[in-house]
Amino acid sequence: MTLSYEQIISQIKQGDFAKIYFLMGEEPFFIDSITALISETALPQAQKAFNFIVVYGKDTTVRDVIHTAKRYPMMSERMVVIVKEAQELRKIEDLIHYIRKPQPTTVLVINYKYKTLDKRTSFYKLMRDSQDVVLFEAKKLYENKVPQWITSYLKQKKLSIDFVAAQMLVEDLGTDLSKIANELEKLAVLLPQGTKITPSIIEQNVGISKDYNNFELQRALGMRDFSRVFQIIDYFADNQKSHHLQGIISSLYFYFVKVMKVHFAPKKDKNSLASLLGVHPFFVQEYFTAANNYSPKKITKIIKVLREYDLRSKGVNNASIPSGELLKEMIFKIMYA
């Protein structure tokens, strides 16, 4: 049977363990989180010595996995077998023989990362239809969904976060949920429950400047606040280890694509635009302002500039110009496109 991440976590916390977990997909954070929770809760520490086994796909065979999973637990009600890197396991579909008749006292966890099974196969269909199997596909989150995920993650820690602070994390850390979760865990340790995380808290504890980041650069360009733009890019040029040119280019590309969408949106009310752009309604007015300041013709020129400097940042048609100078040159062309 297929379940959501939230459903799986809820069942495990209630002590309701399936016989088999087949965890596949491109987002390792969800797979690792489910596996870690099973590892922590399925067995008391005293029973793990003989009943908790981890094997790796490249170092084992399907036959060995089945043989291990069919063992009986020693002085315990269950045994836990975890297969990591199962995408490296040869002939994994041969597990179908075990899935048809799993050992009732074993919890078998299969980590099939970065790949998914062919949904047309009998192997997949058997797991999908079996009440003994929890089948889960960990999909990558689109960037516009990550702030919502951050809010949900922090809610479990009895913390909240404002829109700008969440966006700062996404702009700096991208969509790497493991990296974001690591920073959120640090905040959860440092902050008392009930705290609302603000840009100042992010700056003090995560090291992302609340005044000098990709998000603030976008806002300044959108408002054509050129004095502010120059302050930010001077800071970026002086702190290139934390502000890589290619990351800035990528951030601005997606920003101006969203501004272009405003021009051609069929509905221009706040909620419709928020949904189209994948942003919180709080930010929609800023995109309206940017659309007023940049016509579709200007945005087309800006995207060409970004593509040019993406290549130059990678050494194409670049006569050894430092990245800090490339950044200033690129921003100047964007402002006067």
C-alpha cells in the first residue's frame, strides 16, 4: 500500500510497524527520516545487538537479504533489517518471493534512493497492493513548496517562522531539505518553544545576513532601488565564499521568470498570482511593482544577460575577469536593460 510521509511517521510513532518498507525516490531526506525513526523506535537499545542488522546493496545479494529477513529474533518480539543503497542491489525484483510471504516478526526497510521502480512491473504492483508493504515515493520539493515545508517542520518543534525568514533560508540553502533541517534543528535547540523566527534570528544563528542576501537583491532590483542594489553587490563581491556568482545568477533567473509570468497571468488578483508564482500572497505586491518596472521586452534582455554571464562564470568568453567584477558588470547591464 502507498502512504504519505506524514502517515508513515504517524504510524511509526504509534508503534504500528509494517513488515516491509520500500522507500524510493529522489529526495533522500524523507527516506533517511523514516529509516532513522524506525531505527530509533522499533527496538529497545538492549535488544539491538542480535536483532538490528544493516546491509548495503552493493555488498550483498537478494538471496542474503531474504535469508537474513527470515531469521527469528533473539529474546525480542521483532527483528529489524535495513537495506541501504538498495538501488545498487542486483536483481532487486527477486525480492518478490519474500514480499509474497514476509516473515511476520521482521521489519524489513529498503532504501532505494534517487531512483524509482517501473510502475508497470509486477514487482511494483505487488507491493502497491500488499497490506504487508508500505510503499513510499520521496519526491523532490519544488522551490516554491519549501517555505511551506519549513513552516510545517518547525510547527512540530513548537516554533513558527515569518515569510521573509523562510524565504531567506530557501534562497541561501536551496531545496536541500537535509541541509535546511540541520539548520532548523540547531534553532530548535537554541530557541524556547513558542518563538517566532525572524530574519534577525536567522542572521544571528544561521549566518545568513538579513540585509545582504539573494532575496534582498531581488527586492532591490524589483523596486529599482539602485543605491540598495550597489550596497548588496559590493557586499557579495567582498564575501564571495558565501555568495557564489552562479548561485546569484540562478536566483535572479527564476525571479525574473516569475516577473514575466505576472505580465501574462490570466488572473491578476493576489491569490491567483500567489498560486501561479508559487509564493506567499504577502509577496505578490512586490512582484506587481517589479512587473511595472520591467516590461516583457526588458525581462527578455535580462534573461539573455543572465545566460551570458552564466557562461562567462564558467570560463566561456571570459578573459580571467574576477567573479566579483563579473557580478558588478552583470548587475549594471540588468539595471539598464
